[in-house]
Amino acid sequence: MIVFDLKCAGQSHVFEAWFGSSADYEDQKARGLLACPLCGDVDVTKAVMAPAVGAKGNSRAVAVREEPAAPAMSGADQAKMKALIEALATAQSKALEDSTWVGRGFAEQARAMHYGEKDRSSIHGEVAPAEAKALIAEGVEVAPLPFPVIPPQAKN
């Protein structure tokens, strides 16, 4: 396994990604499978990163500057965060009760509804980040779901 720091062109978000090899990274990049997890930008490149070089056997240990850790949440803050996440999950579940799963046909059906070729209804499905941006640019009303949805055919 190999780890690369990647950076999106749009917002300059830096994130870590693991690949089986450098060739796997190149293959996924060529096929457009890489996207920024923060903004969905598919224009992703390798970020500058320090090489992992082991110390010589006869050298002394060198102090490494560590970034300060984020402050830990108190028990009350953790309880509030848990309640917030549960409320968000409940709201998503309620919103999807009257929605139809359309899978990878989401973009096609959303466009058909937007242009009046199909009656409007509540749908949800899968779409690549670049396609979601294209829908938004066309004025199609779409929104990402905060939590992943298990397709009906995948439930057991």
C-alpha cells in the first residue's frame, strides 16, 4: 500500500488517499475516479509531501515537531453531538419515506422532471460529484444526503 497526499484544484483541500501502487493512483486518476471528499472537485493532483526516510542506525533520535491536538470534547458536548447526529439521521429517514430509489438513473430522471418531461416526484439515488455539479449548473434542484443510503436491492 502507498499513501499520497492529494489536493483539489478548486478549494485547495488536502486529503490523504491510499492506493495499492503508484500505477493504481495513475489508473484511477486517468479514469476520473478521484474526487475531493470535501467539495467533490474531480481536478485532483498529488500534493507536496515529505518522504518517509528512516533514521540511520548510528544517529540519535531527532525531535519531531507535532501539531497540537484538537481539544477533546467534554461529555456534555459529546452528548449534544450524538443527539444532533441522531436528529439529522431521523430527518433524513423521514424525508426518504416518500422518496423513490432510482439508483444510478438519478441524474437522468432529475433532468427529465426539471424539463417537464416527467411528473415531479421525490427521488434519491447515486450520482458522481462531477454530474452533481452539472445538475446544479443547469438549475436542477438537487441536494446531497448527509448519510449514505443502502440501495433496496443491497438490504438483507
